[in-house]
Amino acid sequence: MATLVQAVRLALHFGETYLGVTDIFGEDVGPPLGGVFTATQGLKTAWNSPLDERGIVGMAMGIAYAGGRPVAEIQFCDYGFNTIDLLKVAGNQRWAGAGNFELPMVVMMPSGSGIRGSLYHSHSFESWATRLAGWKVVMPSNALDAYGLMLSAIVDPNPVMVLLPKALLRVRGEQKIPGEPEEEELRARIDAPVGDRSEWQPRWPDVKEYFVKIGLGALAREGEDVTVVSYGRTLSLCVQAADQLKDEIGKTFDVIDLRSIFPYDWKMISASVQKTGRVLIVNEDTEVTNFGEHLLRRVVDEHFYDLLVRPRVLLGKHVPGIGLNQVYEQNTVPQLRQIKEAMHAIATEEA
């Protein structure tokens, strides 16, 4: 099975071959490196930009306005803060032009914890991104969704931000991408060798079209007792906790993988809340003005009389950054133990 980052690479190859992608660019995106996390190795339209995030976003806007279809990468979402004004401008362009001007650009950024990246390589960006009206924002939790969401982002006429959870980039999927060969063959065909790459060329498999609709969530686990909403790195931890608690206490959980952070699948969340009456929202962004707090507010506003116990959120600590020490990182953002404890508490609280 492909890893999440291999799935992104396959999607970008499909995009430049069949969907009109004209430029894939950013710092170290082109040869020889092919991206810090290897998401762009071997792509024919990939090229290296200067070390200038504002220039990258501005260039993407210009290419899109000129009729191209660019995919720009910012090496780490932490450096997306350098571009916040330009991201705002990109988001308001179609609105300001009464819908007459499309802006088909994708900005992808590795996001979140998991590599002990400390102050400048461990931030989460989704809560900031949702404040940029006009953008669509997605974050996959597995390889197949990464492939399908990237294809949908490429063909969308609006700017789309693809946030890639760093902790999951090397995790293999449980489902094959359509047309994907066996794992060993895939690695041999599309992973560049270590060392001299001057003569290396990828041998792309014949992957197929597969779109995951932006704004559509997925039910990772189905249950009756609690609704758990998550995405990205914490989604897989919620699934693990749900499986363990089913065996230990006999409670079952709807675990919703949001996939698209904006627009998001309120219909799926709402139906689950009406069924369970108990809600936990989990992500790793900092807990003040967190996107999960918006979901909590909407749950209370629209489902107050459906709730059996108080809804709650489990979020990252409101600190300036994540410490380099592994212990600091693990105590800054939710881990399996804290998620399981929170799910246990809400499932067993007396109504």
C-alpha cells in the first residue's frame, strides 16, 4: 500500500498528466530533492523557487490568473504565517470579482506535530486557515483520501489549501489507490534513490481517476453511544481508542473523519449528534480560538435539546510552540491516552 506522501506524489503526477497542472513549485520542490518530505520527487512540472513564502503564494496567484493551474508547496505550515495577508487576498478574489474570475490554485503545507520539530516546524494551521474566507481547506488522514482530495483540489476553481499531517506522511494506507501496484514495486518505481539522482527517472504506474468530494466527511467507525469528530493525526488515535473501549466497556462510537475542514460535513455531524446525544471534538491545534470550538458552538446552538451530557473538546495546549524534547511534545498535543480517557469519560457520564 502507498504511504500518504506517495499518494500525494501519485496525485500530482495524475494532475500534471491529465488535469492540466502546469506548475508544481516551492522551496526544494524540484530536483534533486523533490520536497523535504519527498512529495514532489520525479514530477515533470516541479521546479525550485527562492526561499520566499510570499513570493510562492504571489507566484501561484499570478500563474492561476494567467490561465495556469499551479500547485505550490510551503515547506512547513509554520511559514504560512509569513503569507497571511496574501492568503487573505487570494481568498477574497472571486468574491470581489462577483464570481467572474476563477483562481484554481492549490497550496499544500505539512502541518502539525509528530516529528519533534520544535518552535518553527510543529504548528497546526487549520484554525488560522478557516478564518481565510474564500479558501477551501482539507486535511487527509490516510493515503487514499490524500490522493482523492488532492485531485479534487486541483480541479476546483477556488484556492484550496491541502494540509498534510506530518506524523502520517510515512504511514501506509489500508486501501489501494486505483491502479496502484504492489508495495515493493511502487517503491522501486517512484521513490528516488539515496545519493546521486542525476540519472534517475520515475516509472509512473497507471493510476486512475479518484475524487474525494471536498466538504464530505467519512465515518471511520460507526457506533451508538458517542460522536467523536476529528481529522488528520488525531483521527487514527480516536479510531484506536474507539476499538479499545468497545472491547473494554462495551460502548461504541461514531468516529467522524472530517477530511474537509472547510466546507465541512455538518449534515454528517448533525445526524450523529441526534443519534448519540454525546459529542467529543478532537484536534491538536491550540485550544484558544480553535476550529473545534466553532464546531462545539454549533453543536450547542443547533442540538442543545438533543444532548444528554455536556459536549466537550480535546485540543492542544495554548503555548507558543511545541518543545523539541519528545516529552514536551507529547504533553502539548493530545495523545492516545488522553483521547481514550476523554472518550471513556463522555461515554460513561450519567445523563
